[in-house]
Amino acid sequence: MISRLFRFLLACALAAVSFQSRAETTRIAVIYAEADDSSPSVFAGLLGGIEETPNLEVIRLTLKDLEDPRFSQLLLAASLRGGGGIRLAAAGGSIGPIAVLYPDIGEPYRSVFSKIIEGIEENAQAKVTSYAVGSNFNVQTISEELKRQDIRIVIALGRNGLKAASALDREIGIIAGGVISAPENDLRGGAILSLAPDPALLFARLKTLAPKIQRVFVVFEPRQNGWLIKLAKEAARNHSIELVAQEAGDLKSALGIYQSIFLSADARRDALWLPQDSATVDESLVLPLVLQESWGKGIPVFSSNVSHVKRGALFALYPNNMELGRALAASAVGLASGNPVARGVLPLRDVLTAFNTRTASHLGLAPSIAQQKGFDLLFPEQ
């Protein structure tokens, strides 16, 4: 009963009816089933003490109240007192089934998408049907299957999933994830939850580990990561960091920029960020050069790729796939319910932290016990 009530109260965030009175009192209607009110103390606890908040009035309504003709009169009178309209989100009803299109791909990537789908299923509040999409998918076949299932919301994962979803009928709503970025013509006005960690989280972690850092270098290809660097510039200002972002169109020019960076970098105040960028961060040429130079000159290198930490980068943020799935489901539910949904590419905020203790020791960094508890993956492996 308790878990059912908890899920229902979460849904009330979508179902709440709120309005302002002239005395600036906000009233929130919490709608619940009578069967769930068998333990008033539990009910009050799940409200989180909001009933004690100044200028906030919580009105408890059972599902039976909604059937009372006087209910609409109550809402109308309250609206007139508040001088504004009442917003009523349709809740408790079915939002319809949700389809997940994911790449038909082998391990280890299949397990990653499976974990994301697990998070989606846990938080979707609806039936979730998953479809593996190969490189030679048939759009008509997929469209017919979605129509047969009466599916109007699709969560697209990975390149294949996004490509297939972008070819569907325009009336189907799309939420995407499991990609770094996407061309403008693939967005269709929807939201893409990127696998690129939010620069604000990267810089915050950097500052806690190496507070003396004042300047961060990054080399990027604008078509892939121009959107991310825009966010990074604002995040850097907020953390009192000078961001030196240099564009490179190919691997050759990127190598030249990295060499010039290490010629001028100052170990006392500089660090290097490696984004997920196929044009500027090559595993066989760029990464060995960067790690060798950083080790010799004592320059911290942090990354958006967890595998770089195993090879010697100081730390990286990487996706919490279960939480990413839950976030995708929440966006899909919001879209299906008619609520405003963020548009465009959004950085990853559901992250875990990988940390290299050997590199930290070499750089003279000693994270506190509290900081160490925040690391999810340690290298060298303990």
C-alpha cells in the first residue's frame, strides 16, 4: 500500500490543481484513493511536511470527490477568489503505451541499453514495448506496428533508434537518448538526453579535487560539440575558470593544438578536458600523447569517457544508465500528458564518477574521505 501511495503522490505532481488567492496563498489539491488513506500518519509523512509551509494550503480530495457535482463548483469559486485560471492536468488516467527503439547491437553496448530500458520501464507509469532496430530497418514495418499497438510516444535510443524514430509520422512524440549529439534534422523539436556529461558537473568535480585550477583547455570539433562548449563557457564562468576552447576539424590539427597546449600549460593552475569527440580525441594517437605529456608535466587531465581513467586520466563522469532511463521515462510521461518538455540536446546530469588514485598521488592530490565515498569506480582496480 505504501509504495502504491508513494507512486500516486508522485503522479500528483502532474495531477495537482493549484491556484493563487489574493492573500498570496497557494492551494494544492492532493487527489488520492480512499483505500490509500488507511494510515494517516504515513500519508502525512509522504507529503513531506508541505502542509506546514507558510502560505500553502493542502486540500485532500478522494477519487470519490471528483465524481461529486459540487467539485467543479468548488474549483470555479476558488478560481474566482484567486483572480486567475485553474490548471488541471489529466492524471491517474492512462497515457497509453510507450515504445522504445534501441540499436540491435552486441555486447558490451547491449547491456548498456538494457539497463537504460530497465530504468524506463520502472518509471514510465505505462506499458513499455521495446523494439531492436538494425542498420537496415524498415520504417513502414515499424510504423505499422506502432499504429497497431496505438503507440503515440517513442523513446529512441542510440543512432539507429533515433534515425528510425525521425522517419516516423509527425504526430508521434519523440524523446531520445543514448547519443552524444544529433543533427538538427533529427531533433524534430523534441528532447535529446545526451550521453555527454554536463560541463557544470565536470568543473564542480574538478574544483573539489584540484581547487587551485584556474584555466581549462579543451579541443573540440564544432559540429559535434559546439552546443556543449556553449554550455561549458557559462559553467566555467560560474566556477571562476577560464575556458580555453580551441576548434579542430580533424585529427591532424587536433594533435598540433595539443602539442602547443602542453608547451604553454602551467601545472600550478591548468588542466585539460577530453570531451567525447571522434575528431579530436583519438584513442590510439591523441590519448597516449596527452597522458604522457600530462604525466611528465603534472597537468591534470579529466574526461567525459570512463575508459580514459583506466589509462591514466585523473577522473571522468559517465552515465548512470538506470537513472538515465528513469529521466527518459519522466520526459516521455510529461510529453504524453501535454506538459512542457525541454527541447534540443540536453547534457547528461545522471552521472557516476571514475577516479584514478595513482594519477592523483602523482599529481599530489589527496581527496578527503568524504570525496572518496563519492567515487563509483576506482583505478587501478582495488
